Amino acid sequence: MSGEVVTPTPARHRWLRFTVVTIALTAALVITCLVSLGSGQYQLSPAEIIGILLGNSDDASASGVIFNIRLPRLVLGVLVGAALAVSGVLMQAIFGNPLADASVVGVSSGAALGAAASLTFGLATFGMWTTPGMAFIGGLVAVFSVYFISRSGGRPEVVTLLLTGIAINAIGGAGMAFLTFLGTTSTREQIVFWQLGSLNGALWQNIAIVAPLTIVGIIAAITVAHRLDFFALGERTARHLGVNVEALRIVVIVTVAVLVCAAVAFAGIIGFVGLVIPHLMRMTIGPAHLPLIISSTVGGALLIALADLVARTAVPLADMPIGMITSLVGGPFFLWLLVRTRRRSGGWA
């Protein structure tokens, strides 16, 4: 009928919100990137930046600043933010808990410990993939340990998850302290770098390792997104719907280890990105995992780009640790989320 009013369905509303949010995040990311490339001791206008990126500039100094210093740092930050945010989505899905995050449950500490061991014992001389490989092993051991220790009655418990994360972080911290004691002055500086988290000193050869790992991890996350929706209904229901729960669990855990390894190996421990971004996206666009993964990818990249811009420009002639900035944002958010979750569950005592 010509006069009939079509009422949008809830699914259509969710996809509309997803589209609007993703476009807004992408626009904000582009603007942040332009501001970041132009900010610092060597100020550049957006027109100059675009000209340099397009190869239309004759200013060799400006081109050197952009291509050798700021752009690699920015690209690495975007990749790290995307990797950490998507790893947070996957961890919250597989643990069935909004409090799960690579830094909270100790996966970042495990990956950092593996990377630090590679440098302290001189294993990095065996090739460019050695340090990321050791970070992958450390992160994999940590995430499997947390998952199996925190399980009770077929699913992870909130309190056990948090306590296991505290224990894993303590073990990782002790291991890092021991490696700092054993290492040379150079390796000690690199270990401190990992503990604080920083994008300073980003190189294109680092990005050549981080980029494929991050892209593969995000593609794997998108591939299993539909099955994660079934998994959220409970393991028994997921099995009835044809999901191989054990295989899905292993794929997700390995994917998390790959993503966290990619981030930690060259940027150190940057906390709470995988906690804050997925939760904000879930509140905005809903729980469906495919749009959640896509929007979190852009949101994580935006958060790290903003944090790095603050790290470079907040204090003149200084470069603040980016991990400190994300913790200042994520710490209070985690406390709020912890209290909110406790109230909804009726207490954990």
C-alpha cells in the first residue's frame, strides 16, 4: 500500500548504528593521523603533509621527518591499536566475560617476557622473526594458562579469571625483573621500554613484521565472528547449532596470541585498549561479533593514534610512555566496569 509506513527492524537499526559509528571513527582516525603527522617540533600544515605523501614536495627535511620518523610511528600505532582491540573482542567472546583483556589477564606480560628473553639470551641474532616468535610463545602459554585455570563447570569464572590474571602478571613481572638483572645495559633499556609501552623508534622493517601478523589475525577473527555469536549462547547450544567448540576455542586463543605478539614485540605493554574499545563498541552497536570486530579495529587504531599524539606533544621536548596514557584512561574504566559487572551479578562473595 502506498500509505504504509515501514518500521525499521532492530537488525536494521543495529546495522545503521554500525555504519554511522564506523564512518565517524574512520573520519576521526584520518583527522588524527593528519594532525599527528603535522605536530611536533617540526610543524607542518595538512596541505604540506598531503603534498609530501603524494610526492609533490621538494622539501627534503620535511619529507625525511614524515617518512623516516612520524609515518612509521603512526602506522605502527594504528596496527598495534587494531591488534589489541580485536584481541580484546576475541578474549571477551571466548571467556564469556567483558572484563577479559590481554593486559588484565596477563597475556601481554607473557608475550613481553618471551620477547625480553629473546634479547637477554641473544636469540634475536638468529633472525628478525625470533623476537616476535618468542613473544608469541610467551603469550600463548599465558592465554592457555589463564583459560584452563579459570574454567569451572564448563566456563571461566569472573573471580578466578581476575585472580589468575594477577598471578600471571606477577610471574611475568618477576621474570622481567630477573631478565633485567641478567641483561646488559642495552637489553635493560629495551626491557624497560616494553614495560612502559612506547612507539618511539618505530622502523619500517618492524612494520613489515607487525602488519602481516595483524592482518592475518583480524581476518581470522572476521572468519569466526558468526560462530562466536553462537558461542555466546553457551557451549551446549553452540554444539547443537553445529559449532565445533573445541576447534573454535583453539583458533581464537591462537589468534589472540598472534595479535598480542604483534603488538607487544615492538611496542611493549600497552594496557586496556582491548578492554575499553570493545566494551564501548558493544554498548554502541550491540553484541554481534562481525560489526563489533570491524568497529573495534578502527576504534583501537584511533585510541592509540590519539594516545601517541598526546605522548609526543603533551610535554615539550619529551616523549611520554604511551602505556602510561592508556592506563590512565583504562584503569578508571576497568574499575567502573568491575563494579558494574559485580552489581549485575548480585555480588561475588
